[in-house]
Amino acid sequence: MKKLLIASAVSAALAAPTVALAQAARAPTLGQVLDASGISVNGYIDAGYSHADRNIGGAGSGVSTRVFDSQNNSFALHQFGLSVSKLPREGFGGLVNVTVGSDAQVIHSFPEPAGGGSVFDITQAYAQYAGGPLTLIAGKFATLQGTEVIWSPTNANVSRSILFGAIPFTHTGVRATWAVTDTVSLIGGVNNGWDQLTDQNRGKTLELGATLNPIKPLNIAISGYSGQEPAGTGNGTRTSINAVGSYNITDAISVGAELLNVTQDVPGAGGATTSVKYTGVAGYGSYMFTSKIRGALRVENFDDKDGFHFHTTGTKYREVTATGAYLASDSFEARAELRRDQGTNAVFRDFNGTTSKTLTTIAVQGLYKF
């Protein structure tokens, strides 16, 4: 009997490590835990180098048509982007999206000034309720307008377009989306205005939009904003109308276009009000040469005749950007870009103080996505 007890104890001791290893192998990973809870976590690192033949950054610089890449000759961590969300099809959820890096200094919302020194930005943070065809969000969220977005991997080019810098980045308020059909959605909301965490005046900005998908390869988005924004000696109505369309000709070829019209009432002395505006149009094309090599082209025409955006009255701008990308894997992409801007007036300042009508930049970018 004693020998039997000893043999049983020895067998149990030898089996214990095997059982422990089996239990460890069955332990869920963090990804499995998040998937089971409905929480999605994704992000990216956007780093690169850019060089300009004119002075687009620092003291004595002239007009810069660039939004983020405003370095003359510099390496930069443009963005570390992270998004954590739980957005169920029915019920309550939410999303938090942060941006860290040099680009964060540009997209800050009032009252923190752009370029104020902080390289951290809470780009989006909102609560959501979804029920049937209706989705409601409240908090801070990205604008409806524009082809290009803050989230770098979504764009095909390294640099952002002129139009990207001529529309809002984010809004703080409430937004409702009603899916009328599988191909038509209507959007409406009220917010504090352009890039304002807290409102700079008592007036609110109204947003209206619609997304259309009449046929599978075609997507159309139309949006408008109108509300009181600081201008001149007071506040005036700013209205922005934007239309974006994209069409997938084949699995390898896609094209797109964007139209923008922005007007601003500017209060002056003695109660007089003037109206200023700028307009823009952009075209996009993308072609997958192979499963790992992509080419992208962007052309733009931007009319800032009243000097409202760039503060150079009577100047029109054109730009052409060509970008090549190597998709090494699902998680890494390398890009190289050549861009040339041209103005109808000599608004680009050289390093010796002279001015020119042209600006040329080159840039390389590495994107790690997770």
C-alpha cells in the first residue's frame, strides 16, 4: 500500500508541469481578449525626411503651401497615431484617437494655439450610440470635408494637399448619421466651429452632409459648414462647401476629385462688412503596378484671390505631386515623393531673401502600421 501511494505521488509530480504548460498554452492573448470584448486597437508610426529648395520654415520664410512638412531639410517624427475604440452596431460605444509628433502642433484645437510647442494632441474622443439606421456621436471628431485625412496611412501621398489645409481638421459637438438606404446616408450636426475645443464666440456652426454609393466603384461625399467664426474686428459667417468623389476603374486603378468653396464675412470699422473667399479643385489618381508597388498622382488649383487663406492677395496656386510606394508587408510601407508648387505671384521666399514663383520639395516616408 505504501509503495502504491509513493508511485501515485511521483506520477502526479511528473504530470504537474505538463498540465501547467497545457493551461498556459490555452491562456488567451491580449488580442483575443480585446477581440472578445469588442475593443479595437490600431495605430501607426509616420517618420521621414523632407527637403525644400525655398525657405518654408523658420525666420524669414515666405508662403508655405505645405500643411505638415514645413521643414527645409530635416528628419521628423511626423505622427505616432493610436486609436482605441469600441463601436458596436447596436448600443453605446466610443473612440479615442491621439496623435503624437510634429504634426500634432498643427492640428491643435482652440484654445491651444497651433505650433504652441506641444507634440501631443487628442485628435478625436467621442461617445457613440447606434440604433438601427441612426448613429449619434458627441465629443471631438474629424471633419466631414476633404479627400485626405490626418490618419497618415489612409492617404496615398506623403505631403497633404493645399485643400487639406484649407478646411477644418476637427470639430467639437454632436453629429447624427441616418442611413436612409444601403447606398445613401444623411448627416447633420452642431459644433463649436473650425478646430475649437471650446467656442471662441456664442454662435454655433451647423454641419450638413450626404454620402452616396450609387454603384459599387463610385463614392460621393457632399458636405457643408456654416457658422460664426472670428474675423476682422469681430465675428462673421463662414461657409464651406466641399464635394469629394472617388471611382475605382479596376482593382488596380482609382481616380478621384475634390471641389472646395469657402466664404467669410469680415466685420470692419463702422459696422461695414466685406466678404472674402477662396476656392480650390484637386484631382487624384492611383495605380498598383504590382501587388507591392503603387504610384500616385495629385494635381491642384487653388485660388486665394482675396488673400484670406495665405494672406497674399490676388495669388493663384497650382501644385503637382508624384509619389511612389513600396508595400513591403501589411504592416510596413515606404514612400518617396516629388512635389512642385507654383504661384501667379512671387510668394515663395528663398534663403537669401529673394522671392520666387516656384517651390519644389522631395520627401521620403516610412509607415509602420499595427
